[in-house]
Amino acid sequence: MKTKRFPKQMNRRVFLSNSPAATRRLGKRIGEKLKAGSIIALTGELGCGKTLFTKGICAGLGINAGYVNSPTFVLVNEYSGKLPVFHIDLYRLDDITEGFEIGILDYLAKVETGVAVVEWAEKILPLLPGNYLHVQFSVLSLRKRRIVFTGFGEVFSSLVRELGQK
């Protein structure tokens, strides 16, 4: 089996979020900077803030956060804003083969016109192109989260660098 090659450009930043509101604001900051073709890969345990962060991304793209919910049972929700957002939740998938079966590659191809936000992305990381933003959530306490941003490729490495600046 071939191992995935990552682009030479890579940047990493760690943030601590002390509340759900802070996690959402961080997502909004990201959403405001996204362009068509963006893929955001979210990983972390159940209840760590992935969907809340996605609500923030969508708010940054002009989408009412009230419309954003976890597509766990439908697998994909599509939202219209400054850019279309394809919110993909892979929680119910057992492995990458099921990703092929549900047409995940079709959605990744659609991302040229919008943004894909993929929850439980660890299940399909080998399918992602070399340029994407990986966001890893860790639960530190009931309200506190450690959020690690890793930008792969020039665009997302720059985005991660910008996040470190106020």
C-alpha cells in the first residue's frame, strides 16, 4: 500500500478554547478566510466540538448557524452562503471502503465550487488532496478544548500562520 505524500508546506498551531462560544468564534474566523476549494478535516472524540466549530465556519461564510446541524444520519448537509458548504459527517462509516460507496469522492470533487467540512475525517484522510486544513479536537474538561490546526499546502499553511496573529 502506498503511503500518502504530504506537501512540503505545513504549519501547525495549538489553541485552547475555554468555552463553546470561543470554539464557535474560532470557527467563524476560519470561515471568513475560506475560498472555494477549501477542505476542512475535523477529528476528535464524540462531543468535542466539531459541529459547534462547523457552525462557526458557516457563520463566517454568511450561513445562519441555526440551519447547521450534524448530518450523522444523512451523512451530508449542504448549506448556501457566500460559498456552498458541504458538511459531511462520517461517524457511521466503518472504514474508507464505505466512503467510496457513499460517493465521498463526488463531494470532494464538488468542493471546487465551495467548502467541504468533514467530521470524523480520520476515516478518509488518505482520500484527501494534499491541500487541506486538519483540525484536531481534544477534550481537556467539560468546557475546555485543545484545538490543533495543521495546514497542509501553501494556502492552509498561510492560514494557520495568520491564526497565530491577532
